[in-house]
Amino acid sequence: MHNLDPLRDVTAGEVVAPYLHARAADFLRGLRVHGESGSDSAGADEAARTLRAAARRISGTLHTFRPLLDAAWADQLRTELAWLSGTLALEQACTSRLVRLVDALSRLSSTGGPVPAARGSEGPGSGTGSGAGAGTGLTVGAARAGALLERQLTLARTRAHSAALQALGSARFHAVADAVALLASDVPLGPAGSAPAMEVVDAPAAAAERRLLESVAALPLTRAAHPYNSDALALAAGESQDAPWHRTRHLLRLHRYASEVLHTGGEPDPVLYESARALDRHRDAAEAAGAAATAARTPRIAPATAYALGVLHADQRHEVEAARFAFQHAWRRATAPVL
């Protein structure tokens, strides 16, 4: 159980409402800055990040503390905020994924170190699969692989940008903005919202923490005890193992937001920050590996291009394992008992 002494003599609604008011104000501030940014793309991007961050926190708080709120209102607003946050995130995700993959290709093709032998080679002793030959094949294909990735991800980014502009101009978005504007001054509470905070506010936060702990306990942390784990990479269903880690990332986010409501005065919890960043890195690397695999399935590409994309995919899967290793260490530090 959490220490709830600061919550004496207040109702549950008086605990949750100030946090929602503050995040709604952040959302409206981001919306105002976005409207004033005009042709300033950097300002528009920063405003979109503010909108997404506020939307995630409002949505997560509505999810965790739903028993204290008007359930129908909370469910509807949470659904709309999830739509908005997801739509606004796509463009930035495509941009960062392209930068990540192009940088990785440049690093892999310029280091001169050993790279995986091409399929069908007989290894270093054959004279046909030497590290030098593999490196040459990677250098030849890297430029074309980078160009292919740039075409595909630039197209995806353009579509995401158009979708974001369409969303921000839609009646659906204006309805969401109106709902958040009302949230800045009034939080619709359920019957439990007027109950003493000491009696009811801890249960939703404890449930979020319990789901997180169960999810972490189900992760193969023993396998993640080594950075760049080749044993994990050798498993046939590597990508299918990502889902439990993505779920843990989502549950950790909900737990962090609940902690902001109850314990940190609305500020991010520094103890959990490193674990959250490791899972963000895991998500980014897994999605980058997926983009490389998708590009490699493009019909009629040259063998050298396909080979470079295969090496790139393997590199990003190594980064996935490194992120799991980092999470394992960060989580142990975050949950270590205080002596």
C-alpha cells in the first residue's frame, strides 16, 4: 500500500481533479501554440508533442481512476484522446525511424568491421564468404537500401502529415478540444469521487501497479541478462516476443501517471524514468527492424540491396536485445529495497 498521509481530510475527486485540470491546461496551451506556429515547422512539432503528452496523461488517468469518475464520460473522452494521440504520433514516428535506419546503415557500411556472411556463403575458410567480401556487399547495397527506405518512409510520413492536418481540422477534433476545455475547469465524478480519498483512491493505483508487476514477472528477464543476446536472436519467433514488452511499456506508463497523480505533485517519477526510456528504445528498435524487413520484401530489388536490409534488420534486433538488457538493470535498481 502507498503512503496516503497527504490525502487525509480530502475527497478522491479533490486528489484526481487538480492533475486533470493541469494536463488539460497543457493540452490547450499546446493547441494554442500549434495554431500560432504558422510556417514554423519546429514550433508546430513541439506543439504537437505537447498535445500528445497531455493527451496520453489525461487518457491514462481516466483509465486508471475510472472507478472514481463518470464512467461513460471517461470512456468516451479516453477513446477520442487515444485516436488523437495516435494520429499525431505517426508523422514523428516515421521521421525518427528514417533517421535511425539511415544512421545505422551509414554506421554498418563505414565501420569496416565484420558483418554477417551472405546467405549461401561457406564461411571464412571458403574464400567466398570472407568478412571483406561481406563488407563489400553491404557497402554496395547500403546506398540503394537507404534510398528505398527513404522513399517508403517519406511516403508514409507525407500520408501521416496529411492525416494529422485533416484530423486537426475535423469536427471530431474540435469536439475533443471542447471536452478538454471543459475538463480544465470541471471533472465529472462518479459516486466514489466524493468519498474520502484515504478509502478509495489507493485501490485503482494499486491495481495499475499490480498489473505492471505481473507483466514484468512474465518477461524473460533471465534471457535479457546479457546485452546483444545472440541466443534470443536465434529464436525463430523473435518479433512475436515483442508484444509482452510493448504491453509492459504501456502498463509502466499507466503506473507512472498514477504516481504523478498521487505522489509526485504532477511531476514525472525519476525512479521509473530510466526503465521507461529503455522500453521506449525497445519499441523504437523493434519498429525500425520491422520497417527494414518490410523494405526487404519489396519485389524485384537487387540481391545486394536485400542483403544490406537483412544486415540492418539484424542490427536493429540486436538493439532490441540491448534495450531489454537495459530495462532489466534499470528495473532492478528501481525496485531494489531501500536499506
